[in-house]
Amino acid sequence: MSTNDPKANVKELLLEDYRILADTLWKNEQTGETRVNWYIGIVTATVGGLVGLTSSEHRPPAASLRLIFLASFLALLTFGIVTLLRIMKRNATTDGYKKDSEAIRQMFQEHFNHERILSVYSPFGGSDNKGVARKFGGLAHTVLMINSLLVGGLAAASILPSPVPLVFDRQLVATCLVAVGAFAGALIGQSRWVRRVDERAKSELRTQPSHAGGVVFRMGTGGPDYCLIRSKKPPIEWVLPKGHIDTGEEYWQTAMREVREETGAFTWLVSAIDTDQYWIGDKKVVVRFYLMKFASEGTPTEQRNPEWHSYEQALELLTHPSSQNILVKAEQIRQEISLAESNLQSK
């Protein structure tokens, strides 16, 4: 239900989006499980039929029986590969839904969780779980295991002596070894394939911040002053304080910690600003920036030569256009908040 409170409307929209994502995620998971159950049922029925055909008194000649086995295993394997492709696509879709849900949760953390009640709430593992390989035992691994068994069966049916000896002779032992080797090769090959596809899909979604930082301001006589620091490595430039997100940290926690370590300032978190993206060699760096208000002075733990500058001076001193863009957005947010506070006080 829409209200006259924009913030309440935004909160309602986020909650509705989260409900839709949760429902779609559940349906996607259910579809994957149904597809795998169908595959298991078809394989079980086919293998049962082949066993019954082999043990029948009126079974076909050995040559015809071999062709039936080969055709059946090949058909099942084809169906299995298609099923595996669908499951990998389903996994990538699931990761996308989780990423979107995490983004909504992060918005709640930043805008509606002022008491930080949800600071340790992380339904999908949190930031320390990003990029971790999928654990063995999922639907994709179930399908590739069955596919590997079918490959082993294909290999055995191709070279199995006819008629089948009643005792283990060299031919039968060789057949078993070939079947085991084919099974192992198919298992390893499919596992690497699934892992590679999984990692590629995750890398495409991996726009989550690896760093976080703060744009810190304090009110001077002529307006707001912003805190800049010197870069660690040459060329020495004026930059915004930021740093790598540690395991288990929320973005805002990293931002406040890095600001305190690099500038010594204790701050109040005001608002999220935006993300900045750039490349260092072949490594993509994504930084989540927050607007912070200066609270008190402390002692920095790093020698970064922090200095306060007016907005115009800071905008001119910042070297990189992306950092300048972050500062511009920070000043816009600060002005909007200041205007809203003035309107509230005048009422």
C-alpha cells in the first residue's frame, strides 16, 4: 500500500522484490529437482528393462543384445548430458537470484537498519562466501555421476566378450578395467567441466564490492570540508580512504574501519553513495563508498597524510575521474539530507 512517506514506499518495494525473488528461487530449485528425478527414473527403468531382457529365456542373440545395450546407454547418456546442461544453467540462475537477494538485504542494512540488528544476518553465507566452489553432492554432481556410470557401461558393452564367460578370465578382467577407467575419466572430465562453467558463471556475477571506503565531511565556516589521503604507492596522488573487505565484515564496517585506520577520524555513517570500479592489471576492483560525518579526531594507524579540503579543492585534487564522480554524488546526498533536515526543523 502506497503512502506519502517516500522511505516507507521504498521499503515496501524492496520487501515485495525480495518476496518475488524468494518465490522464483524456490520454483527454480524445485524445477531442477524434478528434472533430476525424471532422469533417475528413466535410467532406473531402462536398466531394469535391460536386466530383464538379458535374463529372459527368449533373449535376442548376443550381437543384437550388444547393440540394444549400446543404443540404450547412448540414448540415456545423451539425455544425461542435456540434463546436466540444464542443471548448470539452473545453478547459474540460482546464483543470480542469491546475488539480487543479497543486494536487497544490503540496502536494508544501509538504509533501514540503523540499530544494526541485522549486522550478522547473512542467509547465503555473507561476503566471505563469494567465489567459493559449489560443494560436492548437489544435483549437478548427481547427474554427472550417473553419466559416468553410463560411460562405463558403454565401454563395457563395447568390448565385452560374447558369450560372457562364467569365470573371471583375462578378457573379463580387461573389460572391467576399461569400464572403471572410462567411468573415472568421465567423472573427472565432467567434474572439471562443471567447475569451469560454475566459476565462469560466478565471475560474471561477481560485481560485489571487494573494497569499501568513506567520503568523510565536516562542516567548516565556509561549508563542508572533505578528508583526502595520499596513495600508498607511487605515483603519489590524493585519493579517498578505502581498503579491502575482510572476511565476515559488512561493507559499511570495512568503510568505517578503513577511514579510522587511514585518517584517524571517528565518524557517523550517513548514507551509501555508489560503487567505483577500476582495474589493476587484470584484476577488477569494486569499491563501495559511504558518506560519513566527522565525529572526533583519533590517531591513524597508517601514514597516509590526511588533509581537509573544501569541496571545490577536493574535487580538483582528486586524480581519478571516478573518484571525482563519487565526491560529486556525496556532496549531492549531503545537500539533500541537509535540506530535508532544514524542512523538518521549520515545521
